[in-house]
Amino acid sequence: MTVTYSLDVASSSFFCLYKLLFRWKRTGFSRSVHNYFSFQGSIWKSVWAELVVWLCLYAVLSSIYRCLLTLGQRATFEDLCIFFDTYSNFIPITFMLGFYVSAVFTRWWQIFDNIGWIDTPCLWITQYIKGETERAKCVRRNCIRYSILTQAMVYRDVAASVRKRFPTFNHLVTAGLMTEKEMEEFESIPSPHAKYWQPMHWLFSMISLARDEGMISSDIIYVDLMEKMRQFRVNILSLTLYDWVPVPLVYTQVVHLAVRSYFLVALFGRQYLHPDNTRVPDYKTTIDLYIPIMSVLQFIFFIGWMKVAEVLLNPLGEDDDDFECNWILDRNLQVGLMVVDTAYNRYPTLEKDQFWEDAIPEPLYTAESALRPLNPQIGSCAEMPTEEEPFMVRPRRRTLSRMSHWDGDMEEADVVPVVGLKHLRDGSNYASGESLAFSNSFANGSRKLSEMFRRMRAGSRIGDRYRKRHSSAQDFEHGVRTKTSLEDDIEMFSSKLDQASGTPKSGRLWSSLPQTQLEEMLKVKNSRNLGNQVKYNTDGMKERDPSASLSVTDHIDMSSNSPSNPSWYNDSLPVIKEEDEAKRRSNTDTDSLKSSKQSKTSIRKIELRRSSSSSSDIGKVTKRERKKSE
């Protein structure tokens, strides 16, 4: 019989568990005070007998020590009690008992999972085996009865209560689980083993017969129904395996021996002693209570813990908390036959429900249940305050060809407007379109963007140096682009060039400009200065057009005493040194790898041309000086 107390702990309260301490099994539906103080299914019933025996033995030893022993005998008894109290901790009672109860509880729950319920199999049978005839009805009912017969045969061998109910197979025939003809067929096949398989064999034969006679519409349904009934058989037969192979006997013996030995030693070790201080100077005396209260509490806890393992060790027995196997058989038979027979092909007529026109249906509550507040499932961050920015920015990630710091440059493709978000939370508009990052409307309506860029560039050394040296980054930081036309960009770019050589003062400005913008600026610059034949390539270097007919003196200042030799042009060229590798790595290279290679190649060619022309001029000057000296 199972003790149920789920309703008593449905709501946690101050007196909930205190009342549960005095809660035992209730008989029937009565709630009288007498039923609260019955012994069934409680810790008091489990430990009271052993606790009384232990207290009686403790009282006998205490009385002998106090009243009957002489001084010498008392000294011997005291030494013995001190010895047991000192070394009683050598027994690992907590460790052993904890693992044992854990293993037994796991096994107990697995047995309950395989107890066998007929609800699912009977629903499959009534849906798969069709027919209103008496034969179809007989097939469905026999399938249910053979399933319950298999379960009863297994329970007879593993559950003591069922064995007392059906001591022989004739009792199964008398109870109606088996007919006389089926009993004859069952005994016609002799076997030294338990024939749990035979009722299931009859069940599978009934399913095959239903398929042959057209009660089952397809082979897929036939195979699926066979699989469902096979699973029910596997669950039932698992009980025989748990009964056959229990927890190892040695483990059970060790745990029970350890617990009982511990409290046997405690009979001596927990005695209240009054030894002579001169003989036992280190003994700590305590108040003499005559009754060992702490030992009694420890006895209740450990012995009660062990009794839990004893009850869970075989849940198919006749303890207070064992499974109700006889009730399970009766319930399965009643439910199974009702589903396949009484409830077959019966269902209510189709009609519109009460929430037919409600988009969000909500059932009603009683007045008491409606007062209880609801806590629906809502994400923990659903109501977190956030800033709904009207734009999104592409992240800057470190790659092998890029730097780990951001130099402050933002391209148009790096800022993307949020789809469907027309206004900021404060009501200000934001710009949209292809030139979102550089348009005037974006600069007027996105102060938050500039503040975000300022925070992103706060820890960048390259960005700080870039803002100090170039006004374009400062204009972008404040969200204002002061020079929108391409002509103004060309004038700003020209002002950054060296007046003598036309090369950029810093390669950082040149490299920070986009490739398309740089090429467009160079084309317009060349178209404006038609008389100027000095051209700039995409790497920012000057190159001279070989077909030019105008003098290069329009761009390069010539000294008055320039030699007539054509090598004067090479001497007047500015010295262009190749940047070292460490400096190139520190620059924010926005150009492609192809343009970088072209830049290096052009620089090397110019240096080679300059060195070759300089060496030839030096040789000619040396010859002239020798002739003059001669």
C-alpha cells in the first residue's frame, strides 16, 4: 500500500513539514485525528522497535556502571568506553550508507518505469483494428486480455501480493483472465522455463489474423502495431530481470553490518562516565543527562536512512510504500476493455468551439484562482532598456593584411541604416541613402554616431595622430563634411603636397583615401593643368610623360648654373627613400595588395635611374678635372 502525501506539501508553509512529521497513512477517505497517529508508512514505525531495544540495552549498561561495579571494575569499564568512543569514527557509515541508498533508489525508479500501463497499447489497438462486427470486437478484446494475462503471469513470480492472489493458473482461469481452452493450449506445450511468451504469441497471432481479414488497412499499420505491443512486452519482462539480479548481497550485508555495528559500539562509547581525574586527566566531562539525547537523534537518522533502503530494495513486496500490483492489474483490464469496446468509434459531433471568433482565446478562471498573479514566460532581457540606433556598423576585425587598430576612417559601406526604423527614440530624423555616412542630413541627425566613433577611436594611437595631422578625420568626427565637391577635395589634396617635388608630405593621407576617389582626383587635376605634363600614378608618385614637349621647369626650380648635360634632371629629382618594413606595418593600408606592389616597384625603378645617371655624371666631371689639371 502506497502512502500519498502530495496534497499536504502542495504549498510550502511554516507548518507544512512540521505537520508532515506526524503524518502517517490515512485509511479510506477519513481525516480523523486517529488516522494521523497510525503507524503505517512513517519513520516512527520503521525505527521504534530497534530504538526501544537500543535504549533498553543502554539503560542496563548505565545502571550496572552506576550501581553494581566496584572501583576497579568501574575503571576497567571506563577505559573500555573511552576506547570505543575514540575509535568509533573508523567506521565510514555515512559514505557507505549514502552510496547504497543512491543505488537502491535508482533501481527502484527503474522498476516503476517498467511497471506496465495498458493505456497506450489499447489506444493503438482501437485505432488500428477496425470493424463493427462481433468478430472484430472479439479480436480487440482478446488482444487486451492477452496483454493483461502476460502481466499477471509476470507479477505472480515477482510480487508477493499477486502470488497470494493467484497461487496457481487455475486461479487465473477462475478470475477470468484465461479461459479453459486457453489453459489446455497453455499446458499442451511443456517447457522447463516460465512461458511468459505464450500469451504474447497469441496476441501477435490475433494481430496477424486481423491483417489477413482486412481489419488492419495497411502493412505499415500492421508493423507499427506489432512494434507497440512488443515494447509493452519488453517493459513487463524487465521486471523479471530486476527480480532475478538484485543488488549484490555482499553490498547489502556490508552496509547493514556497518550501521548496526556502529550503534553496538555506541552502547559503550556514549555512556556518561565519571572517571578519576588523576587516572584520566584528559577526559572531558559533560553534564549527566542519563538519557543520551544526541545518540538517540543519530540513531533515528541513520537507522531511518537504512530503513529507506530496505523499503526501496524490493518495491513489489508488501511494505507500506510498495507498489499496488493487484490494483494495477485490475485497472489495466478495466481501462483496456473499455477503450477497445465501449469507447470504440465513439466521438462527439463536430461543432464550433467557444473561441471560434477569438484571435487570442483565454479560458475563464474561478474567483479564487483569478486572484493568484500569473508569471508568464518572458525573456529576462525582454524589458532591458537599450538604445535603438537607426544605423548599424560593420565590425573592424584583425586580419593578417590589416592592423589591429582602427585609424578612424569610415567608408559608406561600413554604415548601414536599420530597415523600417524611421525615427530615433527622441524624435530626431536620420539620413538614409547611398551616401549615408557623408551626407549633410546624416551629419545633422546622427550625433550619437559621432559619439560612438569618438569612443571607438579613444584608445587608438593611429586615430589620434591622424586627427592631429588631417582635418578630414576631424570633420568626420564632428559629423560635418565641409568640402562636398570634388574640386574642393582636389584643392585640399594639392595643399598637402610638397611644393618642390609634388609628393605627399605623409603617405598616411595618401593611403587613407579610397582608390576610386584618388583616381578621380588625379584625372580632374590632370585635366585642369593641361600645360603641366607631370602626372601622378595611383601610388602618389610623379612620373614624366616621355612625349611631353613642354619644359619641366614649370614644376621644378632649376638653378642658374645648371649644366647643359641632360643629367641635371636626375640631380634635381627629390630623394625618395623606401619606407622600412616596420613603418609600413604601422600604416593603415586601405589600398589593395596589388597597388602596394606597384608602388614599391616604381620607387625602386626611380632610385635605380637616379643612381645610374648620377654615376655617369660623376665619371664625366672627373675626366674634365683631369684635362684641366694637365
